Amino acid sequence: MTTKVPEGTLCDHCHKPESPLTESNSAHLCQKDRDGSEITFANVHKECADAWAHANGGVVVPDEPLPPRSLC
């Protein structure tokens, strides 16, 4: 299964309506719970990923591919 950010979604960090998310410009930030199920935290522009993670007490693992990709 591939996780994709819905086209036209607003970035959870910058919220700019003039720059909606697309499959090619977005990052899907998530984590697995104890059962291995995905928990979505944010859908952001690739350039907003580090800023969102920093503002929300997380980190982006650089060797993890950005969407579209398999579940975290």
C-alpha cells in the first residue's frame, strides 16, 4: 500500500492556500504505533518538513523516502 498526500491539501506548517500540496512537493510525516499501524502527524511541503518537526518536537529521518512511499 502507498501513502499519498491528498492533492490540494494545505501544508500543516505554512498553510499557504496559494501553494497547495501535490504528490511531488509534499512530505507525509508519520510514525508506527506498537501494532505497526501508521499514525499520521502532518502533511507538509518537503521544504517545511524540518521546520514542522522542530516546532512539534520531532525529527525527520533523512534516509526515509518522502511520499509517495510504502507505509512508514
